[in-house]
Amino acid sequence: MKRRIFIRNLLGSGTFMGLNGLVDFNSIRTNIDIDLRTPFHINFAPQLGMFQHKAGSKPGDQIKFMSSNGFRVIEDMGFLTRSKLERRQIMNSLQKEDLTLGTFIGHRVDWHHPTLCTGRKTDVRRFMTEIKESVSIAKRTNCKQLCVFPGPVSLTYDFQTQRKNLIENLKRALELVVPNGIELLLVPINPSVYPGQFISSLEEASYFSKAAGSNACRILFNTYSHQRYHGNLIESISKYWNEIGYFQLADVPGKKEPLTGEINFIRLLSFIQESGYKGILGMDHGLSKDGLEGENQILRNYRVIDSWLKDHIEL
């Protein structure tokens, strides 16, 4: 039997394999029906746009919906590319609902043309201007971590020179963010999505994290990306634990919500929580089902995970 079918059957029967054996979800479901709108115990962060059928298309209405359904933090990776009006409206809504912006990309990324590794003054100047702007946004939204995507490797510059240029740019950015209590997150990129990127693995992210010379330069770990191309999630997380500063969740295959694919999120998140991580878990995925049904399924699956962790792990 295929693993995803096996998991779905287990969920349907009310059981799932956790750290200490089979988990009975029937009792959890009873609590979910009662506590659906109480705050999550884990810092799950839905993406803006994830609940458009339940909340409407306006970001402010979505933020209100997320707050009323127990979320304390959200993600909006493309926040910097929004219009100034839309940004202001989102920031006002976050403040009104007392929600935090978990992370966003701290600069405008060019996926196809080298920028941060070239050393060109125009690229450096633009990068620093955007990081400065993002710091201002982060301070207003209580965001403590900004994502950095270095972009592709240049085929015309010496590779070692490019490495040096990227490290210098990271150090410059750290001089802006650290005094404000903000970290940089380096994000490994799937080579099949954007080939030729400077950082496409945890090993590469770790190299630049250390080379930047600051504990405020961390790694974002995405469960979908790593499981699809490398596997051994817990082993990899353990190896780079001291450098990982943020997690994003998505199942495999399909990059859908947890409990729809092959990743054992009960075991994975138990390990992460028991290892001492109390930070944000970004919901970086699509829906396994369309429309309202899919959005309800997302809420239910995260309630299942949250309830189990609350009852079995010291949070």
C-alpha cells in the first residue's frame, strides 16, 4: 500500500504513528470541535491568501479571520513587493488584531540574473536600501527575521570572488539588522525550481551563515524542499540545529498541508519541540482540496497536530 494512502487510512481510523506508538485522534477530534477558535499552542503561521474562501479577498479580513481562529502570527513572503497602501493596511490590521508578521523576503529577488554576488555598486546599493526599508517594516510588525535569497551564480565572474562578494553583502546587511534585534535567514532553493542558485542546500547555507560571522545569520529549513531532494529530515535538522532559525512546513508530494503526504509531522514536530524550538512554523503550502473544503481541512489538520503536541510534549 502506498504510504500516503496508508496515512490517510490511519487518519480515517483515528490513529497515527507518533514518537511513542499509535496516536488516537478520535479523542483529539472531540476537543477540536470545542476549541476551534482558541489560540494555537504552537506558533503556526498561515500565509496571507490561504483562507480567501472563508475570509474574502481583502488582506485585512483575512488577518481578522486568522486571529479569530487562534493564529498569533502570519507570513507574507512577498510583503515588500506590495504597494505602500496595501502594506500600510496590512500593518494596521496586524496591530489591531495583535498579530505578528513572522518573516518576509527582505529585498527584491532577481531569480535569473546575478546580483548579490557580483559586487556591482548598483546591486549593493539597492540591496542595502531594501534591507533598510525592511527593517523599518519589521519594527512596525514585530517581525524578527528577514529572508535573504542570494540569487543565481554568475557565469562570468570568478566563483571565489562571488563568494567573497556575497559574504560582504551579508555582513553589510547584518550591520543594519542586528542593532534592531533582527536576524537574516538564508533560504536554500530547489535546483529544479530555480537552477543555478548560489544556495541550494543546507551545507551551502551553513557555509555562508558561518562566514558572515554573526549568530544573527541563520538558516530557514523548509520541510518540503529538503524531503523532496535530500530526505532524512530529523538527521539533517540535528546536524544543522545550531544554525537553523526558522521552519516552514509543507508535505510531500504536492507541497500541500501536513498529514496529506509522506512526512510524519507528528514525529517531526515532536522532535523539533522537544529539542527546544519555540519559534515560528510557517505554513508554506497549498491546499490538498479546493475551496472551502480545502481551507477547512487545513484548519482541522493543524488543530490535530497542535492538540497532540499539547497533550504529549512539554511546550
